[in-house]
Amino acid sequence: MECGAGERNEVLTAQLLLDTHVIVRWLTAEKKLSREQERAIQRAFRQREPIAISSVTLPELLRALESNPGFEIAPLTKLIPVIV
């Protein structure tokens, strides 16, 4: 998956695409990730690789936050912003 970066000619290629349930588990209960999921995310962080997030994830997270007052995702500092 390719996405635009800060400079016009620079293209970032993400090797990892996270869907909603993986992001929720990663941010709320990391121990619920499979060993393979956890390793892939940690490897991407160590190697400073971009991590892509499915385009439907943000609206799904918003719906979850709106419909479940007790639902909270923290810390958001784990997310890597990617310009799409």
C-alpha cells in the first residue's frame, strides 16, 4: 500500500495494514493480540516502517466511541499518522 508523504515526490510503502479490531485490541488490551500480530506491529515500529490503517477504521472507531460511553481508547500516541 502506498501513501503520500510530506514531500511531493516521496512515497511511503506500508507493509502492514491494520483493521479496526486489531487497532482496538492493540490500543486497549495488547495481550489479546496474537503473537504474530504483536510481532508484526513491533517490527514495524522498530524499523520505523509506516503502518496503514483501513479507511473504514476511523468511522468505525467513532461509532464505537459514540455508542459506548465507557469505551475509551488510550493512549493514542501509539498511532502513526499517515497521509493518504
